Amino acid sequence: MSSLRVLCQIDFASEVVRLYEGSGGPFVGEDGNIWRACVLTEDALDQVEMAINAEAFTLSLTLNGVDEMVSQIIWDDYQAGEVIGARMRILLQELDGFEQPVGAPDIMFTGTIDNLMFDDAVGGDQVISAITIEVTNQFTLRGLANGGVLSDVDQRLRSALLNPSAPPDRACERIPGLLDKTIVWPRWN
């Protein structure tokens, strides 16, 4: 691996929008999908990291320099009321020394769009859009009753939704055995 590329995939009702952080022309993935360039704000990677680590309830991501075609797709779905609830994923793609993809990209974050804001500017003869997407992590949307316990089955289902290509998450597999366990504190003389 020579470098990494940050990818953003948004599954709108009319079309899947694929963006990569960078500049230049379209980037063709190993699976043949075309990813278009956009520029993330300076603090975007910090926000993505906090969302991946579940340190933030929402991910607010501003995409600058989105081309007119992609901006129009997003605007049309926004006008049709089909943006809220759309799935958004952040992926990492390994690249070789020739900036070509190596293997399939790894899904790092999956969430649901909660809000969308547009800011268009005209530069010369071209319209440059900045689109701010507020994404809620699917885990944040869970409603656990007070005193509720995350079960092993729930955690495996959650991990299968967030990253289907990964092995099942085993973080909670010992919880059922702890439900009826009594913990005795040591007795010191």
C-alpha cells in the first residue's frame, strides 16, 4: 500500500453518489464505479474519526467543490423529500504506487442523513456548491430503555448492517452469561 483515499458514498433514492476527497478528475474504483472529486473541510477527518469511534452523536460533513451534476442530483432528491433517511458511508481505499485501487474499500462508518444544507457560489462561469450533510450514526438512533442491556444478538445485527464484509462483532458475546452472575467482593482481614 502506498496511500489511502477517503471515499464517501451516499445512497439517494434516484442514484448513488460517490465522492472522494481530493482534486482532479474522476477516480475509477476496482469494481468499475466512478468516484468524483470533492474537497472536505480542514476538520472533516477529525469529525469522521470521532463518528467512527462513537465519540460524536452526529457527523457534520461539508463537501466543497461538488460538481454541478452531483449537486443537481442531490438538489432534485432534496426537493422530492427523499434525502432525509438516505444512507451515507465513509470508506477507505488502499492505493498502490500508481494511485490505483488495491482490493475493495473498507467501510469505516455508516449513518443516516438527518439534515442537508446547500451553499452555492459562482466562480467565473461555474457554480461551485458546498453541501453540508448531517449524518446520524445508526447506533445512536437505538432506543434502549433505562437500565437496558445491549445483547449479543443486537450487536451482531448492528455490525452486519454497518460493515457487511467484516466478520461478526463479538464484543457482547459474554453478556448473556453475566446476567445472573453475582459478584462477591474480596474480604480482607
